[in-house]
Amino acid sequence: MPEFEVESIRRSRKMFGSGGNRDDRGWTLLHIHARKGDLREVKRLLNEGMDVNVAAWGPKSHGVTPLHLAAKGGHLKVMDALLERGANIDARTKGACGWTPLHNAAKERKKKAIRFLVENGAFLPDDINDTRFNPPVHYCPGLEWAYEELRRLQLDSCSSGETSTCSSDS
């Protein structure tokens, strides 16, 4: 195991084992393992009762959830496990931007994660803005692809006979 990983594990054990349950970023072990894409540890922590929607609070965390971090890393299996346990697919961070997991996936250009979130019902209206009234595509050029994917999914459902998402222009 590389020395930097050993040191990271020691530091985590020290922070989490000494009575504290968050690191200097305000992340819990669930945040850390979701960001790494460690499905086994994510499931173990959830089985032990950790809150799937736990928000991180630190100088740069602003309420980020494990789903935000899994989406940022493009970890589909972890995202699926979190959603199965009730993760809020549209959780917003606090502060200036108010980003959702979809924003995080788009910023990192994780197309599979974007598709996964859209297919699982991520909120993506035409007017979704951050608290500065900037559309997500202002920060995330990759999110344009999410809008295209959403339109494609809507067209597919219209052509397959599902009329609830189809508009009638008669």
C-alpha cells in the first residue's frame, strides 16, 4: 500500500477513533467511502445505521451529501446503493451555489453518472439555477449533455406510449 494511503488511513482512524466522527472537512466515513467509490464500506456503514443523507459541514463542504460525492466520482454502484437507502437525489448544498448531485456529476463530466441521475428522476427543469441565478450550464458545460439526455428520455417514453411526460400540441 502506498505511503500516502497508509498516512490517510492513520489520520482517519485518529480523527474518527478519538471520539470525533468527522474529519477536518466535516466529512463522515460515509462521505469518504462514497467519494472513493467503496461500495462494500458504504453498505457496511449504512447497515450500521449511518444516515444516508448526512450533510458535511466544514469550511468548504457546505452541506455536501455522500450522493454528491459519489456523483462527482461517477461511482454508479455507490450512487445506486445510496438511492436504494433513500438518498435525496436532488439534495442541494448550502451557500452560494446550491448544487445538486447532478451538478457535481456534470462539473466532472461524468456522463454515465449524469444519465443515471436523470434516469432515476433527478430534478432538471429548464430554469434550475443556483442561488446566484446562474443556470448550471454556467459552471458545468457538461450539464448541457444532461439536458439533451433528459429530452431523449422524454422522447423515448413518448414513443413507447407513456403519455404522462408527453405534451400534446394540438
